[in-house]
Amino acid sequence: MANIKSQIKRNRQTEKQRSRNRMVRTELRTRTKAALAAAENGTDRDQVLLLAMRRIDTAAAKGVIHANTAARQKSRLQKRFDAQSV
């Protein structure tokens, strides 16, 4: 445990950020799975895909994931979505 006051505060801030980032990453995975499931079922497909893409963009904009990671995830999601919807 840190003895320096500023480091104690920094540890608290880091823990808050980590928990927020975990929630965002978890939601990304959930939205991606929902989009793929919608592609198979054919129900509300475009709307669910749009929500997943939007969440990926938001996570990249906030720095939770890297911009290239976001682009790769979106590309792979779109490919899988197109393959399943055919």
C-alpha cells in the first residue's frame, strides 16, 4: 500500500477507471454476440448491428480500446454478420 497521499488518490482513480473500462468491454462483447444472434435469427438485424458498431466507436473515442482495435472488431463483425445473413 502506498504511503504518499497523491499515490493513494491515484490508486483510487485507477480502480474506478478499471471498473468502468471493464463494463464497457463487457458490453462490447454482449452487443457483438447479440448482433451475431440477430443475423442468424433475422430479427431486428440492422438495428442491433448499428448499436454494436456504435458502442465500438464510443469505446475507441473514450480510449477504452485502441482505434485500430475498434476498426478490426468492426470489420470482423461486419464480415461475420454478412456471412450469416446470406
